Amino acid sequence: MDAILYIVRGCIAWRQLPVEFPPAGTVYAVFTRWARSGAWQRILDTLCDRLRVRAGRDRCPTAAIIDSQTVPAADTVPRSSRGWDGGKRTNGVKRHIAVDVNGLLLAVVVTAASIQDRDAAHRLLAALRGSFTTIRLVWADGGYPGRLLVWAKDVLALPMQIIKRNPGATGFHVRPRVWVVERSFA
């Protein structure tokens, strides 16, 4: 476990594992076995459950906040997986995430940057509903209007509430609920 955490924390290659640890091949084999068995996901889920309870909330999340972030893609990312986001003037990918009210990740979908938020949200909300049947409300910013709201309510039984910008506000301002997902991106 120490060797795996050392690799993750240091962002190093397996072959660069110091000699104080077991052989890199052995550590990698254990990591792979745990990943395939779902052990890492169970550990993450247990830790998130404990954090929610410690914060005075239910163990299972009942609300989520969704948003997206466009990031530049490296030249090694195939053109078929990246796109141009005209609003951000970025050639890259878009990360769509759903978080609970504490900012803990619930679901992630990565698309080309050219995909509109409301289109990718179908996949994100389906993944969210598939993993968390306890979610009863989803908050989103103004990038998710229209038919998505009806689809989410009718097909997934996920009512959505859009948090709009304050009228007349210019530049950045903190909006209720949406700031949690923005903090998760940061």
C-alpha cells in the first residue's frame, strides 16, 4: 500500500519506485488485482460515506450539482476525442462532473470540448442515476436548459433546478449551490 501511494502521490513511473519498496512488478500486480476486483472503488465509497456522516449528512447522497470544465488537450490526444470550445477558445476536452453538496465526486463523463453541456448531461445524469438511486434533486447552472430538464424528470426521475445568474451582475459572482462544483474543479 505504501508503494502504491508513493507512486500516486509522486506521479512517478512504476519503474522509478525506490529500492526500499518491493519490486515494481509486484506492486503493479497488486494494484491491478485491486483495481479489477473493485477494491479501490469500495475504499473510495467508504471514505466518502464517512465524510458525509462526519459532516452531519446521510451516508447516501440525496442531491447533486453538475457542471463542466473545458481543458486544453495534449497533442497526444487523438483529434477524434477533442474538439473546439468556441466560448472558451480552447481546443481540448470537456470534463462533466456531478458532485454531492460537500463537493465529493459522484459521476464523471469526459467528452470533446465541442460537445454542448446539455447534450453531455444526458450521459452524466444516466451515470449518476445508475450509481446513486438516492439522488432526489440536481442543481445546474444556466448551461443546462430546455428538454434536458423534462428528460431528466420523466426518464430518470431526477428533478433539476437551474441556478441562474443574478440579473445585472457582471463578471464572477458566487451563486448558491453552483460554487460547490466550481470548488471541486479548482
